[in-house]
Amino acid sequence: DCEALAAIQLPDSLLLIDGGAFSGCNSLTEITVPKHVTVIGPGAFSYCRNLKTINLHNGITEIGEGIINSCAGPVAINFRGTMAQWKAISRMNPWYDFKTECVIHCSDGEIVDQI
């Protein structure tokens, strides 16, 4: 149970964030995905009602279905890559629930999504 988890430092050695790994962590407001993670599993951050910021590096290759489902939003995704790199990531449809407002901040601009 991670409902009271307010902050977490993930190890740099982490390669994958499993599906549902942080689901229901309602006190979590920000998470930084370590540089070696390439895959974020389905529902990884779903039901994190206070999640406001996800920091991602440009080595992410796959984002699972519904990673931010039922987050109160808005959620800012700070992506350390270009808009073209973001668009090249394999994203399972839908990777969101059409309820959470999301802004993806890339090095060369922003992508606004109503998710």
C-alpha cells in the first residue's frame, strides 16, 4: 500500500517500471524516471490523484496503456528530448483516460493533450 508515499528516489540501475507500480499513491506529487528505464508498464501511475509532474529522459521506448488514468491533473510531463523523439515512443492506446489534462514539455516545444 503506497497511499501515503509522498516522495521516492528510484535507483539509477532500474530498467523497467512495472505496470501498476505506483497505482494509488495518492500523496505522490512528482516522480523522476531514472535514465536507464526504457519501458513504463500499463497503469504505472494510475490513480495517483495528486501527481503533478513526471520527469522522463529521452531513452524511453515504450509507454504502457493508461499510465496516468484517474489522476486529478493537470499533469506535466517534462521530457528531456524533442517533440519528434516523443512522437517516436511506442505508446499503447490509450495511454491515458481522456479525463486528465496533460502538457508534455519537450526541449523544442510543448504538446498539449486533454487526456
